Amino acid sequence: MKADILLEKIAAPGSDELLSMLYGPESRERSRARIAHLVRATVAAFPETASYLRIFSAPGRTELGGNHTDHNRGKVLAASIHLDAVACVCPRNDLTVRFRSTGYEDVVVDLSDLGVREDEKGKTEALVRGIAAELSARGTKVRGFTANAASTVLSGSGLSSSASIEVLLGAIFDGLYGAGKRSAVELAQIGQKAENVYFGKPCGLMDQVACASGGAVAIDFADAARPEVRRVGFDLAAAGFALCVVDTGGSHEDLTSDYAAIPAEMKSAAEALGKGFLREIDRKTFLAKIADVRAAAGDRAVLRALHFYDENERVDAMAASLERADAAKAAGNDEARNEAVRCFLRTAAESGSSSWRLLQNVFTTEHPAEQGVSLALAMTDLFLKNECGGAGICRVHGGGFAGTIQAYVPIGRVEGYAAWMEPVFGKNAVTPLMIRPVGATELLF
């Protein structure tokens, strides 16, 4: 629709429900102003968009359980969050994509060439080209567009800002030229392939599925081509806990080899027993053959494989706890709900301990003096013990090595927690998260 009409709709009370659902009632007006500002900035920068604009959004994600399991066809529990990337978009009549994102240089891609380009590895251009190529291969006749985007997903924070952009681009192409018919899993697979092949970074599929799907989801990657995605309830606030992430300020630059080593070592452990993925080997068989795996793949590969097996079981347990909590809440049984939440938190704490001890992704051995994630975990443990009577837990979040930790903090102690962490990690290091029920989508005001 025309930009001026779109602005009227964004400002109207009729948009309150949508904005509250996406960002929470307390952030509704701030989000309204943010999106309206982006519309005005888009028209000012690209006057031709004034006659026709559409708005797309894709959230970041938080990993709740299943740390580094997706790439070996494991299980994951994740959720989309209220922090998102929003883009004002106008289709073009040619094959040029012009993509502007606040804080970055403009990206211009000619879609007449959809081949992999070595000079684009590691760049946003590669993602645009790769997503267009994969959609084209799947039958969508893609064309160009002009987009102006802004993201609140903290870059380098482990909240999957890159996956958010990938599924945002996929949703834009699909919305403009594919009638918006691609499923969340398809958009995720398209983004993953672009990141793996065009961008040149190995990654699993969890980030993209969580960003594309919306809500809290239990994902089983046993069949990589058709992962099973199940929605689960997630309302820990009702039991008195806030979900927070802490940005430790560490950079993800130069960590590709650390990330790549985890799936590589897990797969080497599987290959020692004649399989391609750990999911193809049952735990009993693996335990009986540890000596053989150790000789072929090394001790760290064995430890990381043990984490994989335990973490898969934890995901099932965590999802079951959330489902019990949801059922108890619906039945008005607060005691049963709170016990289910406590069970969830105990298992989440076990996940964090395993990531630290077995998976070993809290710091890079290349820079042992830099251990921001380890420090944040230790400081959070101290706060929860000394200020919260031991209530709450923390764990490494996402890929690890740098970036964020995750903490479940009693709601009444969140401000105190922020005050405890900020002198070390900086102002606004602590961000409370809201689980967003909608994944990558067009915003229809």
C-alpha cells in the first residue's frame, strides 16, 4: 500500500493487538514509533517506494536446550523472541536487489547471476544471492526488490542475528514472488543452504527453524530433509521467573574454526563406528566402543559425543516439563505448574553444565585469557546463590565461545541482577526476553 496510508494504519489503535503480540504490551508504543520511523526513512532514501510498501519481520531466537545437537541430527528446544529484524520492502521490475540495513553499507546484488561467488564469502551479498538461487531452484521466479531494514537482534550475541536476516530475506522473496506459500521449515532450509554454500559458514538448521517458526518449538532433526517441529507452551513468568540473556561483549570473529570443530569431531566419532552422524548410533553401542572412538577421533570427540547423547534426552525432558506446566496452568493447579517449571530449570542447568564440561564451548583455547562467558556464568551463580536463595539457573547460550549466556532469574530480582552484571559487562548487558508467538512474517497493519 502507499506509504502514507501505511503510516496511518501503523498509528491507528487497530494495530495495538499486532504490536502487543509481537513485542509485548510494554514495548508496543516504542515498536510503533520504530516501525513508523523506518517507513519514513525508507521513503526519504528511496522516493520510488512511496507508492507501494510492504513490511516484513523476522525474530531472533533463543536456544532453550539442545546445545550443538542439530548438526548431528539431534533434538533441540528453541524459541523466537521479541527482538527482530524489520524491513520496508518495494518490489522492482528488474533483477536487482538493493538491501539497506541500519549501520551497514548498502548491499546491491544482480540476480541474473545466481552462482556461488568466492569474493562474496562472508558477506550479506552471498546470503541474498544464495537465498534467491535456492528459491529459484525450488520453482519461485524471483525478481529484485528495494528494502530498508533495521534490527534489534543484538549482533554477535548468540541470538541469531544472521539467521534472522536469512529468514527475513527468504520471507521477502517468498512474499513478493511466491505468494507466501513456503513453510517455516522450507524458509529455514533455504537460509541454511545459503549460509553453508554461498556465505561459507558451516551451521546446523536450528537457528533458522526457530526464527522462522515462532513460539517455543521442540525440533527433531532425525530426518534432516523433514525435521519434526512441535510447538510447546512456554510461560515461566507465571511461575515467577524471567528469561534473560547477558551479552558478555566477546566477539565471534575468528571463531569459525571453533564452531566447525564441534560438528566435525562429533561426526568423526560417528565415522569411527561406521556411521555419518551420532544419531545413527544408539548410546549403548557408543559406550561399548568408546576405546575405539578414542583411538580414532580423540578424547575431546568422545566427550562431545557424550554431551550429544545426554542433551538429546534433556530436550525431551525439558519439552515434557513445559507441556506439564502448560497443562497445570490451564487446570489452575499452581503447585503442579511450579513443580514442572522447577523440573525444567533443573534440566536446563544440567544442559549448561554439560556444555561447560563435555562440549567445552564456553571459551576458545586460542585465547584462554578471554573467558567472558565463563565469568558471566560464575557471576550469575554467585548472584542466584547470594541474592535469590539459589532460585534460578544459568547456562551458556547458542554457539558459545563468546557472546551470551542465558539466565532464569526470579522476576523481582531482575533489576538487581542487571546492577550486579553491568559493572563488568557494560550498561544494558542484561536483556529480559519475551517469547514471540510468530516467526518470519509479513506485518499486515
